[in-house]
Amino acid sequence: MNRSPLRVCVVGDDLVAGVGDPRSLGWVGRVAARTRTEQGAPAASVLPLGVPGEGTAALRERWQPEVARRRSGGDDRLVVGLGCVDAVQGTSLARSRLNLADVLDDAARAALPAFVVGPPPPADPSLQAAVGELDGGWADVAARRGVPYVDCFAPLLDHEAWHADLAVGDGVHPGQAGYGLLAWLVLHGGWHPWLGLQPPV
């Protein structure tokens, strides 16, 4: 039986845009390259729509018209990639939770299955605490709606290779190794089952 082609729109901030990656792939490009059928053909059109420096308030306002222009009318999906902008801007946890809740609720009303990728830890210890709090709040918002959530914070908090990669750059944006770690977490965080695909062996 033929199925509608998958089209996945990925909205978010710097990390979705792949800022800092010398190969200009980010985690989104790496995940897209591994999103294949059992025969090895690309299984989805993965469209990165990242805006550097964007917090959840701005994301909530802009995602619908951007995604609407790219919907195929077939099997369309939404990925929300979260970063540390809300922590940098001092957005309250309650407001950040509400912003994500609004995005996910609007996606549900638009019959657009959603998947959330949480924020990784920045190098700055003072910022880490705020990002960790946001991560827990966002995970709860997703769980309450039955939306898959990939935890990138706890697995990378004490990960030597992650912090070594951040140290080469600005402490927030990883390079090739760091984006590879993020892609691995997404690919092993329920990505293929969410798309109805068999995970690669």
C-alpha cells in the first residue's frame, strides 16, 4: 500500500539552523540523512526552519504561517527544537511552558503530529541551571499531551566530548562532534517509530 510522502518541518532557534557547524548540517541535516526507507531511499523531506536567537514567544507567533506554506496536504509533521534562548532572555518557566503548550495545542488542532527536541546544556554553569529547569518544564508539557520529547540535557550534562566541542566555540553552539551527538539522541529518541519507519540496524 502506498503512503503519502512524509514532510517534516523543523522549527526552532540556532541549533535547528546549525549555527557553528563547519559542515552546515546541524543535527537536523544529520537526522535527515539517516531518515531512509528499508531500501535506502530518503523517507521524508525534512525542512529546517530555524531562526537564530529566537525564543519560544517569537516561535509561537511565527511557526504556523511558515509551516502552512510548506505543508504538502499529505503526511505532514512538526518538530520543535528548543535551545537556551529563553534562559538567556530571562523568560519565566511559566511563560516558556505556556508558549510550548500553545504551539503543541495549535499543532494538534491542525492535525499536525508533533515531536519535541529539548535543549542541550550550555557551557556556562549559571546558565545550565536555568536551561535544566526549562528542560524539565518543557518535558512535562509534552508528556501531558502525549508528544514525544527527546531529552538532550541530562545525557550531555557531564559528557566530555560535548563540553570539549563547546569549548572550541562560544560555549553555546557545538561543532561537528556536538551536532553529531544531538543527532544520535534524536535518532535514538523515538524518531523512526514516530515517523512510522523501521529504525536502521
